[in-house]
Amino acid sequence: MKNFSERLKSARIMKGYSLQDLADALDKRVSKQALNKYEQGLMKPESEVLILICNELGVRPDYFTRETSITLENVEFRKLKKLSSKESSRIKEKTIDILERYFELEDILGIDQQFANPIADIEINSYEDVERAADKIREVWKLGEDPLNNVIELLEDNNIKVIEIESEPEFVGLATWEGIKNPVVVVNSNLGLDRKRFTVLHELGHILMKVNHLAEKEREHYCHDFAGAMLIPKKSLIRELGPSRSQIYLNELIYLKKQFGASIQAIMFRAKHLGIVSESFFKNFMIYFSMQGYKKQEPGVYNGYEKSNRFKQLIYRAVAEEIISTSKAAALDNKKLAEFRDELAEYEK
């Protein structure tokens, strides 16, 4: 269990504040020196000051007395450019906060679901190994060859926590573990749906596939390949495009994007890997794609749904069965009591 000083520092980092930032946000009603003493464990704030701090940091007072305490292991960030250490720390602390509440809720409900890796026996050393791994997961998870409707829900249904956190563009996603038995995927909530789906499955590749013996660049390539194979099964793409093509119209790819919930670039990479298009055709297509500015903003929109409702459903269940009070439910949902009650009563009028 973390003590007050540790939790205060975590909450501050989670907000993305320095000590001076927090003092400024509190309009100097609490000095930087006082805040530093709180974090050093040298003194504790009075109740009125604590409320001010909670309101500014976006946490409830019971955050500081929460018994559940977790640590993240083997955190592996995926980023486009250099991500600041400040933002990396904020994402980690935010992830810990959400997971602490999630695991506490499961503990209250007596839920102890065990994660099982369907491809633990497959070592990845080639693209063919990646293809076998994706096929095995689809078989074990009974996914068939159909497009995946809700990737985030799929992972949650198979005991992998998926956390969405709003962040700057430099952050895409990360894979980590809570302890040794609970895998976690974190994704930037600001990503477009097709990119979000690909990122979640890329991070799933880091969790499931045996790639740690490979160099970082190779690991990333194989996790990219894995995400493509999961989104666009080999048999499905060959059925849609045929076994070999010398020309593909952009309109055709837009329809496939809407069908599979994968970007046009991911579809074309997959077509190249499967030998449907040649290396030269792929290169020429990507040059054209880049010249049109489509790498930054692709044509076509995937209108799917990517969300897990499991956490909220468990909260409503716990309240309905009178296992927890609405006050406790609001705390777990990090909401004010009145806000949670309004939410609960929305469809009960």
C-alpha cells in the first residue's frame, strides 16, 4: 500500500504537473515548499487543503487511502518520435490509477480470471512463424476468418486489460504487465479507429509472441506483421483480391478498409507479404500514396466501434447486487457521487 506522500506525487505526475505547476494552479494558496513537504512525508495537509489538491489533480480524497497498489513490469512504449520523459511518466501513472481501480473492482466481485497465451509454444524467427501464430490465435479464440468487430473488447474478453489514455501525438501505445500474470495494453485514445485497432494488435503481438530474443527493429516489424495478419486473414484477403494482381484501384482498397477496419497501407503491406502484388507494384503504389498526401490522411473512413464496456458493466453489476454502495462505485469510477447517480438514473426515468 502506498502512503500519502507517494500517492500525492503519483497524482501530480498523472496530471502532468511539476511542483511549481501545482502551486501555480492552486493560485499560491498552497506553496511549492508546502507541497514538497507533503511529498517528502514531512507533513500532511489539512482537510480543506486536501480538497483543493484533489479538485485540481482530478482525484477523489479516497485515492490517497486506496489499499490496492500495483506496479508495471516490462513497459514497452511504441512512439512515433521522441516522447518526453514527463509524458511517459504521466501515462504510466494514469495507467496504474486505472488498473488499481479495475483490479479492486474485480477483487470485490470475486473475479479471478486467468490469462492463457495460445501461442506460448511458438518461437518467432520468421514471417511464416508470425502467420502461424495469428492463425493459432484465431483458432483458439474461435474467430474464424471474419473481420474483427471490436478488437479492444476481444482482448478484454480474453483477460487482457486495454486502457485508453488521451495523449500527445508522439505516443501511440504500449504493452506491459501488472506483476507476472496480468497483461496490459495501453493505447492513445486520440488515434483514428483503424490506427487504434492496428496499434492494439501490435501491442498484443509484444505480449503474446516470443520475440524478446530479437533486435528491437525486428521485433517491431514482426509485431506489425502480426497486427496485419490478425486484422486481415490470409484466406479472406486472397478471396477478396484474388491470388495475384497487377493493378488495384484505390476505390477497391477503400471498400476493403471499411470491411476489415484496417488502413489502406496495412492492406497493401499484407498484399505484398502474401505475394498478391509484387514488390515493385507495392513500392510504386506507396510512392503515389505519399505524393497524394495520403500517408498523413488516408481516404475512406472506417465506421466501427472500438470500446470495452466491461469495467462499467462490472460497476453497475456490483451496485445492482448491493455488493458496493453508489459512493464506492463513484470512487471506483473516479466520479463525483452526484455525477455517478445521474449516470445510473439516465435510463431509469
